[in-house]
Amino acid sequence: MATGSYTPKNKAVRWFNERLPILSLVHGTLGAGYPAPRNLNYFWNFGSLAGLCLVIQIVTGIVLAMHYTPSTLAAFDSVERIMRDVNYGWLIRYIHANGASMFFIVVYIHIFRGLYYGSYKAPREILWMLGVVILLLMMATAFMGYVLPWGQMSFWGATVITNLFSAIPGVGESIVTLLWGGFSVDEPTLKRFFSLHYLLPFVITGVVILHIWALHLPGSNNPLGIDVKGPQDQVPFHPFYTAKDALGVGVFLIFFGLFVFYMPNSLGHPDNYIPADPLVTPPHIVPEWYFLPFYAILRAVPDKLGGVLLMFAAVGLLFFLPWLDTSKVRSAIFRPAYKLFFWLLVVDGVVLGVVGANPPEGSWILIGRLATVYYFVHFLLILPILGKVEKTKPLPESIASAVIGNKASARSATAPAE
């Protein structure tokens, strides 16, 4: 990340910046020193929104950790005490619990935007792969956090998911014992999950810094998916996109607030308000909604090991997406056939989520298997073949010519520098 050529006017600030150029770094990363493509739409807001969600989760999580007791005898009661006795504890907990869902909503939209506009293609492969690493870390953090309230769904969800590792030949049982800290989900498990749940958000922060660094080296992609040809294709990040991001933050906070204040428990499971009981199994064990598509893929295979491998492969193949998609055109705007298959993938993801939320019986089994097959066919067959046979639309000469027209672009290119 370049520090730019920013020089503060205030002497004291300039003295500080010369010795620790934080202001120059911010100016070159998020200010007028960072040129961004002039045609970014509101789907590019979701990167900054994801950063905001991460900050909200860390701040509220630190406050909640001050009052939480990681003990099987006191965890459930400590959560209830936060809700009832701690000043604004109910608000902090609802922000944290619903913030996890908001985080995943924002990140999923961010990922699908990348899929639509080809943001994973060269030279942004490492940027994309770091994004997948962030997704995996988010999943691990969210799963461990879901266990902490120590309700019925927390306990049995932890039991079911950690037991999946026992399917790994040779080392599976040892991995499960290591996760549990014993021979069942109990006190050591809760303490380990609490410790890791507190630690992983800071690991995510570190990977996010690398993610931003990897973004600034090649620069941002854009809806047209073409490279920047010159200064006429760019505008300073500030004030153009800081103002746009501010509007996006306002709309997002309204949406977030609707859940926190009016539907705080709508995205959770009611069984988690029942204290964990190892002797009573819930009739239908389900994870949080953001895991449901992967849960459906897990259950699509009758074999336990096969289901586990398929579930991890569903995320793992995203690492290879830059090479699976053989098309030289990035944006779906110029790929009519790919655009159709993209929306089929979106529908497929929704179907998998619905299947994961329902018991594995009747027609849900067949629907889940068909949706799972299409998911892998999309990435392993359709993308490689489509990239070679698809007839794409012609690309514009430059971003400026597409946005403001050829004449205006020519005037901008030939105008003398101030």
C-alpha cells in the first residue's frame, strides 16, 4: 500500500507524519491519493460494509467477554444476566448476535459480486484467495460463537459438527478428542471455543489488511471488467467513494437496526433459549442460516466421509476459481451465457439453504442431491467449457468512453494538467 505524497499543513501534524507516516498511508489508501475506477456501482460498497461489520463484532465481542463465564454450569446464566442485569447488555448482545448474520449477508453479496464481475481473474488471484481465507475464518469464528450461549442447539450443534471430523481415516478420532478436550462436548470444549472465538477475529483483521494490500497493488476491478487505460478512467477515492460509502453505511444501519430492535431473534433458533441438556436431543438439529447450504451438501451424500469431503470441497474449489474460469472476459455484462448460469447458481444456493433448513426426508433428499450436483457442475464443468465456447459481446475501448462517451473521453485525455 503506497503512502502517497501527502504533506500535512499543520507543523505538529507534519512533524508526527514524517516520523510515523500513518496519515500518508491513510491518504494513499482511502483518500485522494488512491485513484479508483470512475464507474464503480453500489455493489462495491459491500467491501467497506464488511470492514464495518468486523469492527462492530470485535467491539461488542470484547464488551460481552467482560461479562461472560465460559463454564458449562454458568454460561447460559451469564448470557441471561447480560440480557437482564448489565446496562444495555441486551442491546450489545443483540447487536453481536445479529451482527454475525449481517456480516455473512454482506460477505456473501461481496462474493457473488466478485463472481458476476470476474474480480477473481488475473491479476487479482491472490486477492480472491485471501477473500476465501477470510470466509473460512468467519465460518470457524461463527461456529464457535454459536456454541457459547450453551443452549440446546449450541450443545447439539457442536456435538454433530465436531463429530464429522471422526470420519477422517486414521486421525479423525484424535482430531475430535483434541477439539473436545476430552471424550465429549463439555467444559474443556466450551473454554477452547471461547478462547478461539475471541482470538480469530483479530486473525481475520490481519488477513483483511493483506486483502486490502492485495487490492491496492493491481487496483480495483470495475463493472465493465476492463483495465484502467489512463487518468481519464479514474477519480479520487475521496470524496467520490467515501460519500458513496457513507450512503451505503446509512442504509445498512437502518436494515441492521430493524433486526436489532424489532426482530432480534428472527435469525436464531428458539431451542437455544433452553439450557443445554445432553440427555435430550432436539427433534431437528440445524446450524445457523449462513451454514445451511453447506449443511445440505454435507447431507446429500449417504456416506459420512463423502459428505464431509464434499462440504469442504464446496468452499475449497473457490480457491481454484481463477483457473477454472477459462474466459478472458471478466464481467458478466459482456457474457450473456455466463450471466444465465450465474443466476442459476444464485438460485441453487438459495435452494440448498432451504434444503438444509428442512429434515433430510422425502423429496428434500432428492432436491438436495440435485442442487449439490449442479453446484459442482457449475464450477468444474460449465465454467471451463463455457469460457472456450461462449460468444461474448465487444468490450468498450475504455471506462471513460463507456461512461461519458468518446468525445468527452478524448477531451479529458487531451486537457492540460493543472
